[in-house]
Amino acid sequence: MFDLDGVLIDSEPIWERIRRDFAESRGGEWTGELQRRMMGARTADWSVALSDAVGGAVTPESAAEQVIAELAAEYRRNPPVIAGAVDAVRGLALDLTLGLVSGSPQVLIVLVLRLLGLEGAFEVAMSADEVARGKPHPDPYLGLARRLGVQPQACAVVEDSSNGIRSGHAAGAHVIAIPRGEHRPDAETLGLAAVVLHDITALTVEAIRRLE
């Protein structure tokens, strides 16, 4: 069970830049803590936080619409694929059932998988917008497991962020952490993972089967 942002695409810096520019251009303050809260969060959650950051000058719905449109345009211009991610997914798909759940809205998930040529690699690719609570709650991975027809305890979750690692662990899955970027999980959060990899090229069928 894959995350998208920070695992398959290096999108977190783009998300941060666009949301920071949105807030600061409207008189709001952007902080590292606000960025960490938004990582992996559902659209309904980060859009409210962004609206609050600008003192309610823009509604959450309008904030979400504008940010998502800018992200989609950025992805089309230059898909921020992480080196080795496409090959890793295609290799795993030959032997394993794959699913994906992301805090990104469904329209961006569909766009990214098309741009990366991975539309057929995942049996289910869903947005956390479809569940009641986003990461770090277990709901996204519990929802994905239900749609895949499996028990989360029989699954491996591939995550990069603190929110995602905590979500997968709370769901009862085996977490494979691939930390990267500026906002890396702390040691306590990484301790929840069954294994920590240096990058996605180390994510092989053999590595996953060793978790069994």
C-alpha cells in the first residue's frame, strides 16, 4: 500500500511553495509547523488550515481549488518523479497486489499516475478525501485495505512522512519508511517502521517478503 507524495513524486517542496505563496501573498504567516501538519493531510483539512492562515480571507473551498489547479499545471510542465520510483512500482506489480492512498485529491492522483505511465500498476488508487479522517489516523489505510479485500496486518505500507508512518502503523500494517526531504520524521516516529530504506530503489519484492 503506497503513499504518493514524497514516495513516488518529489511533490512536497512544490506543495509547500504553492501553499506558502498563497498564504503569504494574502498576508498570512507560513511556518514549518504548518507545513508538517499539512503533509499527507486530506484536502478538507489542509484547505481549512490554509484559509485560517489568511484570516478567512479566502474560503477553504476556494483555497483548495486554486492550489490544486496550480499543482496540476506544475505537474504537467515537469512531473517531479523520484528517481527509481516507476521501475520499483512496475517490478513489484509483477508479483504483488498494489494499492495507493494519498492525501492528494483524486484528480491529482489520476493525473500523476497517467503522467508516470502507472495507471495499470495499482488495483486501487484512492484519495484520503474518501475517508472520515486523514493521516495520521488509520482511516486511509484501513479504507484502502477494505477496498483491496485484505487485512491490513497482511500488508506493507510505504511511507515517507511522520503522518503517513503513524497512519500505517495505527492501521496495523507493516510500515516501510523511506524518509526524504527537509521535513524528515523524528527518531520516535521512524521507530514505528518495520524497516527504514535509504531510497525507493531498495524497495524490492525480496525486501517486502522478508517482513513476513
